[in-house]
Amino acid sequence: MQFDDRLFSQLDVADAQFKRAPDQRVSAIALVAGTTVGAGILALPAITQPAGFLPSTCMLIVVWVYALVAALLLAEVNVRCMRRSGQPNIGLLRMVESTLGPSIANVSGGAYLFLHYALLVAYMAQGGDILASAMAHIPGVNAPDWAGPTLFALVFGGLLYGGSEKLVARFNSTFVAIVITTFMVLLVLSGSHIDPGELIHQNWPAISPAVSIMLVALFYHNIVPVVTTQLEGDLSKIRQSIVVGSVIPLLMFLVWNAVILGSIGGLSSLSPGSERVDPLELLRNNTNLPGLGLVVSVFSEFAIATSFIGFTYGLLDFLMDALKVRELNADNRLPFYSVIFLPALGLSTLNPNIFFTALDYAGAFSISILGGILPAVMAWKLRYRSATIDLPSRTLVPGGRATLTMMVILAIGVIGIQLLTMVTA
């Protein structure tokens, strides 16, 4: 077998004959890009504006490279695990258990739970805040702080709870179309108000706290096992799909960051110790451009909704797998969704301003572990410490032990920065 051959063939049945399924590279690229573009994009301008356009652009590229290396390591490990087990569809936690043992898998499961709950809290808080701002424009309505997150949970959580998978998929496709359309409109409207002077501002030391949220924005590693199965374990196709699929959102983020930072006046005059400003909130409340504010609100709400749907399903699958429940039915549907939504709703209503804090913690701790430390450690174990003799398999990331060591050191550094920020806050 050549190193770049597929592990297996996925077959379709046509005219009573088995035929090889068509090439899935376009679908895999779309999956990576679609998973990456979500609510994380909303936080970027707020966390990059203290540092400025040039430092944030450089750091976004650095974080993208780091995320890409981690994703390729996960793909490499996943293919090796499929070779050893003879089975496709090996998820992240099964990979950890088979390479590092059940104890590390349990820790990884805890990080996975923390990531999903933290992000659900963030999405309910920010999505609810946008709905509350919309309700505030209705004459005679004076909604309490908890009304926004509660309404968000009832609308979008109710869709997930009461809708079939096909119905939710149709709604999600519609939401994605709305996000893309409003994103293009935002670029056109905001681009006409860019002040080049705002892009000159630079404060390089201020960029380090932004790394954790950038990791959230560029996180797609939970779907890497899906990509490797789609592409039949073909390492060349897998690498191509992950690289191309991650470049698309990177370019979107870079353009978005430049347009938003350049279209908000006064950011360049902020002092390094100034309180965090949310440029999207400034645009939403801009009375001089009410049309732009409406587009920002619609874009933000549906970007959050698409991410909310994806991470809800991810957490639901995890809980069902952990409890060994094969399918949802009338008896267990309400308990599962209650366990998912009620804790997140409680935290988001207690602290409606928790959006950026939740993203900080998710990026610094869970993603640094799941998307940084674990891929490097698993790759090290399979490359250099495996007790069994694997079939020949090409590595997807060069650099050997030095690259793997650097991945772990950088992830620990992100965690250290977050811990230092918590201590000094």
C-alpha cells in the first residue's frame, strides 16, 4: 500500500451494483470552513482593538498556523487509530482512550464538557443581549436582564427540542445563508466608512490576552474525525481539505477585523488600560447609520444561532454516548435537553455580560487541551512510544519531536497567560 492511498472505499448502491462514492473533498472543505465561521467571529474586533490592526493580523495568522498543525496532528492520529482498529468513525475521545488510556480520556471528557457548556453560556448571554436590545426599541417594553437569554433559549432551544433533525437542518441552512448574506452587506456598508488612520494604531503587548478567543474562533478540530472518514483515510486529500477549509475563514476573519476596526472612530486613541470596547455594539447603537446597526444585529444573532445549534448537538451526542443511550425518545428527550440548557441558561441570566469571559476560559483551558496538548501527545505516543508495529503511515506535520514539544509549550503558555490574567484581575 502506498502512503497516500485510502484506507477503505465508501460505496454507493446504483442499479444493483456497488460503486465507489464520489470524491468528498469539496464537502470536507465546506465542513471545515462552516464549522470555523460562527460566533467566534463576533468577539474578534472587541479583543483585537486594544492591540490594533497590524498586531492582531499577525497574531491571527500565528494562531491559524498553530490550529492547522494541531488539526493535521489529529488527522494523523485518527488515521493511525483507524489502521490499528480496522474501523472508521473513531471520535476524539475514543482516540484519546486508545492511545493514552482511560484516565486521560476522562480528563479529556471533562475538558470537552467544559468547552461546550462555556460556549453555550456565551451564546445564550450574547444572543440574549442582542434580543434584549431589540426589545428595548419596542415602546412600553422594559424587559429585565434575564429576559434576553431566556427568550434566546426558548426560541432556538425550543427549535432543537421540538424540531426533527430535517427541520433543524433546514433552519440551520437558512441561518447560514443569512449569515453569509449579512456578512457581505456588512463589508460593503462598513467598508465605505473605513478611516485608514484607525488601522495605524499598534500596541503589541496588548495582543496576548486575545490569543484564547482567537483559538475559539479558529476551532474546528472536533470535526477532524468526520473529515478523515469522509476522505477514506487518504492523507493527501485530508491535508488538502483541512488547509483549504481553514484558509477560507482565516481570510474572512482578516478582512472582517480590518473593516470593523477601521470603521469605528476613536479606537486608536484608547489608552492601553482602557476598558474593553465592543465595536459591534457601537455599530448596533449607531444612530447615524441605523441600517448598518440592523444588519450587524441580524448577522450577530444568526452567527450565534448556527454555533449554538452545532455545539448543542455536539454536547447531546457526548452525553448520549457517555450514558450509552442509542436514541432520543419521548421519555428521555426532556431530561437530556434540560441537562444541556438549564445550567447554561442559569449562568447566562446571572451574568448577562459573561460572553467574553466564557470565550476566554473556553479557549485558554479546553481548546488548549483538546486542540493543542492532546494532539501533540497522542502523535508523540504513536510515532515514538507505540508498543505495537503499525502499518507504514506518513506523518502530516514535519519537525519531529521539536514540533510536538513546541505545540505543548505554546498551549501551556496560553493557559499560563489566562491564569495570570485571572490572578491580576
